[in-house]
Amino acid sequence: MPTSSRGRPRSEVARRAILTAAREILAEKGYERLTIQEIADRSGTGRQTIYRWWATKALIIADLLLAGELDLPSEAVPDTGSLERDLTSWLEAIAAAMRDPLQASITRALITAASDDPEEARLLYSMTTGPVHQSLVDRISKGKAAGQLRVEVDEIAVADALIGTVLFGALTPGANPAAPGAVVSALVGRS
Amino acid sequence: MPTSSRGRPRSEVARRAILTAAREILAEKGYERLTIQEIADRSGTGRQTIYRWWATKALIIADLLLAGELDLPSEAVPDTGSLERDLTSWLEAIAAAMRDPLQASITRALITAASDDPEEARLLYSMTTGPVHQSLVDRISKGKAAGQLRVEVDEIAVADALIGTVLFGALTPGANPAAPGAVVSALVGRS
Amino acid sequence: MPTSSRGRPRSEVARRAILTAAREILAEKGYERLTIQEIADRSGTGRQTIYRWWATKALIIADLLLAGELDLPSEAVPDTGSLERDLTSWLEAIAAAMRDPLQASITRALITAASDDPEEARLLYSMTTGPVHQSLVDRISKGKAAGQLRVEVDEIAVADALIGTVLFGALTPGANPAAPGAVVSALVGRS
Amino acid sequence: MPTSSRGRPRSEVARRAILTAAREILAEKGYERLTIQEIADRSGTGRQTIYRWWATKALIIADLLLAGELDLPSEAVPDTGSLERDLTSWLEAIAAAMRDPLQASITRALITAASDDPEEARLLYSMTTGPVHQSLVDRISKGKAAGQLRVEVDEIAVADALIGTVLFGALTPGANPAAPGAVVSALVGRS
DNA sequence: TTTTAAGCGAGACGGTACGTCCTGTCTTGCT
DNA sequence: AGCAAGACAGGACGTACCGTCTCGCTTAAAA
């Protein structure tokens, strides 16, 4: 517990400068080439100030997400009535976002951080992919209840496959991925 | 072409020692904590010997794959006649392999390497995921020709979703993924 | 000018440890075998700490001289009235000092540093031999004024020859050098 | 002893190429920056060929001297009848030679080699300075016998001082040394 | 008001890994 | 047996960051 509030309060200016610098470097160079040193240099803060508030690079990223400084491709899942159309819209929105090099870079950086350490993976999942996954499950369940999905189909399986498709696309630059519509159609198409 | 054969020939012993050491460290610590220094130390070789043959860490991994020193979860896609049963078998085999911590660690290491640099991603994709993807597409196409898949479904989309599901599982440790059967059923189930 | 006093102050302990280690290695192994690596190892400091304060090995030696950690054979020139007796005393003192292997080793190390690079030669000359040379010139001039030297004899020439004799002795181990008295007698003897 | 003469004879071409390359590098960069690697590269020979015939860098230098590839400032001591005039001529010739940067560089390189290791010092002394010293002693003795030197003056002391003066000059670039005539006059002047 | 305590920038500390260069040795095929 | 070529283990180089530490200087609540 932060018992006392004596002493100089934390500088909001420094905090913002650090997060902004981290975001820039992350986008420019990726997670591995993101160094505390450079964050401090760019943000005009001391290295110790960073270590005081964040134990690891991953926690800075986490804060970046919380602060909304990182526009993640985590578009809300629409609900217009048609499950197939809604999921297609969502996947298309994600795909469009990923065409922005900055978005793609940040996404890859997050994958790097997650793949490098299961602990960070859990943290980042709970802040990024987790909620999106839940939204998808909810939307699919609703569609299933409305009879827009074959009854035996598992909504979690569909959500996993959708997000997995996004990950696959992010990790295979230059490859020729299937169209969003085709993926959704395969997953929830009626026949 | 191997132009000259003059000079001392490359030491197969050193080559194997380096690859073996790299494999061990990769499994133990992951891609980021894999250092050339430690590979040299563990393998009893000189650092220069590593740099002479591999320009980057990723290329060592690539050789590891080529040498079969890395048992990747890239099981062959079976062909027993039933598309749904075959894909389920394949996905179950992968899932089983990933339950081995060493397998999972190596897989995450490859994802780290790929996510860190698009160039390495391309290289590793062509050596690992690419061929698997192609096998899947082939098997699905065959099943489609045999009328075991709804006609409008894109085989590439299905392959993307299947591999994506594996990636998603690898990146979300502790999460509760959908069963292989459920995923395949969602993708290629008849109704 | 010491601009800022911000930041952690330079560690005097580290500075001394580095200079001491350098002095030991210099005496043991000579200038060429003196490595930054070993200085760091012996002194228990980081290599970077050395590079932070000294750009080259020669500058460490220079500091060693300034700090008096190096007892150079640069005895003060006595002044008892008799020029010939004083110069002989001085040369004998130097010769005696050079009989100490450590002294001889350090002297040879300085010669190595100087002969290896004119820039370092200038630096080291200004800190070591230069002042001694000046003292000699002064003493000789005084003796000349007192009529203890043939009038046409150049005091600089005598000083050059005296120091040169010392250098020659240092560079010819095992040789049978002339006695100090004989050298001085040749240089400033009257008849 | 080179007992057998079976097998391929030593390549004179390689030997010359190595010595020439060594001489060039020595003059350009000095003794410390002279590497076996570069000698081999420049001479178009293999590194092993160098190691086969010379155990150390210093021995290459020694061969260089023997081969006359190194024009040392070791002019013959003239004998025209006047000791003072002859020694002055000799010292002037040396000084003139040292004004050639290449000469000076090679001389400094030899001093580096000698000061770095007493063993090399002995070797090089016996090949370079030793004979010169002997010539000086002989010439001075002859002059002394002819009554051109104060009787009590030691010829070895004079030779030491003369050569020492040369060394001193070589090690103090930029300094303003005494004129050759002044040095000789101080040493052997009559009054 | 003074303390007093914490945050801040700066920057030095002991370390580790980097990628390069050179060492001295070794092992080829050719001469 | 010598040669050029070139790989080998080893080790120092100088650089970049790491995570920690210690300065002088704010800054604001508590005394």
C-alpha cells in the first residue's frame, strides 16, 4: 500500500514522456531493439525514473495499452443482426488496421513480448487479446442462439480460429492470406 | 557451388556442437536469452567460428531446423479418406506435441524470432510453417474434390485458421483452448 | 573546469584500484602485455569505467606518473658546489635505481610507450624526462657560470648526452656500460 | 641444423615477399601495429609460412637487418685523422638519416622491440647498435692514442653517450636537440 | 515556518554480450 | 617437405546496455 503521500509526487510529465517515447521506439524498431536507455534519452528523463515505476519492458507496454497510447487492432465486434456479416466486418477492420505499418509493428512487438516469456504473455493477454476474445465469444453465442450457426459448433473454437488467423497474418509478412470473408464463411457459413 | 576445397575443412564436430548447444539454450531460455557467447562457451568453440558460418541467431535456428535437431510440431497431415477425421488427428498431434514443455519453448522461440524481424519471419516461414501450410491446403483440396467440404469454402482460409489456432494456443499459456475436434468441426463440419 | 557536479561522483576507490593494478602489470609484464582487460580484472572494476576516464593505455601511465604511483628514476640533481661531483652523483643514483628490476621494467615500459607513438612520446616526455632534462640544464648552466665547464660547451648537449646514456643503458640489458664517473668525466672534465 | 634436404626447398620468393611486406608495415605503422596477419596478406603468403621460419616478430626484424632491407642509421665511422671532425660527421650523418620519416619510424620500431623484451633487446643490439658501438670505440681509441683525447677519458663512456644522444633524439619528437657538433665538442673537445 | 521524505535528472559503478581482429595451431590439396 | 588457403580455440578490443548506486535539486505534506 502506498501509505504516505509525503515527498515529491510522481511527475505526470515524466510518465507521459516515457510512455510516448516507448511507443515511438516500439513502432520504429520493435520490442527487442527497445532499450530503457533510449527511452530515457528520448524522453529526457533519467533511467532510474523508469526503473522506479516499471520493473520490465513488458510492463511499460502494458501501461501503454492501458493509457490507450497504443491503438491496438482490437476493434469492437459489431452487432447488426447477421453473425457472418458482423464477423466479416470485424476481421476486415482488423486486417485494414494491420495494413498500417505502425500498427503491424506494434502488433509484432506485442507478439515478441508474449512469445518471449509466458508470464508476460499472460499479462498482455489479459489486457489485449483476452477481452477481444471474450467479445467474439459473446457475439458468436448470440448468433448461435439466433440460429445463425450450426448447433454443434463451439463458439470458443470459432473465436480461437479468428484470432489465430489474425496472428498468422501478422507473422507471415509478404504471404498471401485468405480474404476475411472466406475465413468467416468457412467458420460460420451454413452451406 | 563449393568453389575451393583448399584449406582446413570445416569441422563437423564444431558444427554439431554449436547446433546442439544452441538447441539446448533455446529450449531452456528462449530466443532472446540465447547468446552467441553462451553457444560458444557450451559448445567449446570459438565465437568467431560461429560468426564465420552464421550471420545471425535466426540463421542458426534455420540450420537447426534443416538438421532436424529441432523436432518441430509439424506432423504430416494424414490421409485416411475422411477430411474431418484427418485434420482432427493432425491438430491433436500438434496439440500433444505442444504439451511437451521443450516443444512449446522451441515453438515460442521461433515465434519470437519471426515476430522480431520480418526478414527472419520470411526465412523461418519458408522452412517451417510454409510447407505445413501447403500440406494442409493440399489435403483440404483433396477432401473438397471428394465432396467432404462445402463447395464455397476456401481451402487457404481453412489452413490459415488451423495454423492460426495453433499459434494462438502457443501464445496463451494457461488459457483454456478449444478442443481440436471442435475447431475442425467448426471449419469443415457439414451442418 | 568541472562544469557539473550532478550525478554520482567519480569513485576514488576505483581510480586508485585501476592505477595500482596498471602499475603492477606494467612492472610485471611491460607495456605491450598490459591490457585494459587485465587492469579491469585485477582492480575489480568494469572495463567501461577505465574507458570512461582514460582514452589510451598511455594516458593511464601518465596518470600513474602524476599520482606518484610510479617511482621514476628521476632523482633530483644535487647542488653541492662541484658540477662534476653532482652530475656523477645524479647518474649514480639513476644507475642504482635501474638495478631494481621493477624500476628497470617500468622505465622500459615508458620507452616502449614513447617509441610506439610520437604523440605519446610528447606527452610522456613532458611529464617525465622533460623536467629532468631541464634540471640538468639548469645545474650545468650554473656550473658553467662558476667556471666549472669549458666555456664553449653547450649545456643542452651535455644534458642530452647524460639522459641518452641512461636510455642506452636501459635498452642494453647485460651489456657492460661505462661507469657514471667516466661518462661525466668525459663530458665535463677539465683537462 | 637443417639436416635433410628432402622435400620442396624453401621459397626464396616467399621469404623476400615477407621481409619486404614487414619492412613496409614497420615503416608505416610501427612495431606494435605490425601483425603477422598483415604481413601474410600483403606478401601473398600463408601465415604458417611465416611461423615456420620466424618464431617472433623481432626475428623478422632481425632478418630484415641482415638482409639489408632496413637501411639503418648506422653509418660507418669515418677516419680522416681528426677525431672530433670524424665523430661530428658521423653524428651529423645519423641525424640527417633520422630526418627521413621512414628512417625515424624504423628506428623507433626497433626501440619498441628492444624495450619490450630484454631478450629481443640483446638480439637486436648484437645486430645493430653493438657493431656501431664497437666501431665508435675503435675510432675513439685510435684518436686517444693519437693524443686527440684527454687521457683520462673512457672511450666506452664516449661511445655510450654518443649513441645515447641518438636514442634520446629519436624518442623526443618535436624537441629541440643539441647540434651534433656541440655534443661531440662537449665529449672530446680539448678545452 | 521549518523539517522531512520522496521524486527527479544526471551520471558513475560493476557487469555481460556484442561483432571484429589477431594469435598460434591445425589440416587440406597442390607443388 | 614447403606452400597458400583457410578453419580452429582463444582472447583483447572498444561499444552498447543492463540494473544499481549516489549526487544535488525540487516539491509538497507533516511537524
